[in-house]
Amino acid sequence: MTSRQAEIEQMIARMAMGDRQALSALYAATSAKLFAIAVRVLEDRTEAEDALQDIYVKIWHNADRYQVNGLSPMTWLITIARNHAIDRLRARRRARPAPLDEAAELADLSPSPEEQAAAASMRSRIEDCLRRLQPEKADAVRRAYLRGETYEDLARRYGIPLNTIRTWLRRSLLKLRECLGP
């Protein structure tokens, strides 16, 4: 385990005891990554900013549930962020606003050139790693983690048992993490 992982685990443990400074430190250490996940799932920067606040509230309230298991604590944090963003995405799909309501919110939220370059570089690395997976497993990862499809949806789509989908995704994520490196 790296010292960064150990630091994050310590922050989570301190949060479980009510240490607000640990929450602030965790936010400083992890918010950029969790925000990027929220933006990727929600495809809306403003909504991702709102979601990020909710994500840290969830982390605060669930810090006592975190268990050190030898894996990266970022996995736990990313899971909370991804699941929350997917929940928001599903809620948004159920409550589509009228077209005029959407037109009222046409602010320019485009990323800066630096953000575009960083995102393009990361996207390229991820796509390269996804190409190393078997095509149907890469597709399953995209559908689950980028489009918010449920495991049940994927099991039906591929005509395989639910536990097999879970195994595909878990093994694929481990291969992606290995490919992306530190």
C-alpha cells in the first residue's frame, strides 16, 4: 500500500470519529478525481458540482462503514461517487424538463483549454487500456461505468448470469487499473 493510500485511509478513519478537518483534507486530496467521475457520468458540469457536495456528505455519513481490505481506499470513494452520479442520472431521465426549461439554462459551461487537454490525454489512456480488453468486456465496462446501465441490464444484454457480469466487470477494472498504473 502506498503512503497516499494509507493517508486517505487515516482520513476516513478520523472522519468516522467526527473529525471535520479530516473531511477537509480528504476533499483536498480526492475531489478532483471524484468530480471528474461525476462529470463523466452526468455530462453536466453544474450538476456534477452539486453531486460532488452530496458525495462528500455521503462519505462523511458512511465513513464508519469503510473497512480496510488491502485495496485502494479510492475504490471505495469512487464507487460512492459513481453510484451517486448514476442515481442522479436516472432521476434526471425520469424527470425530463420541458424543452423551454432546457433552453433557459444555456450558460457556457465548456471546459478550459487546459481541462480539455488533460481530459483528452486521460481519455486516450483509458481508451488504449480498454482496447486491451476483450471487446464485449470493454463494452460492458463502458455501459456500466459510463452510461449507468445496471448489472441486470448487462446480464440480459449479453445473455449471461448476473454473477458472471460482476466477475467480468471486477476483472476488467483490475486490468484497467493495472494498465493505467499509478
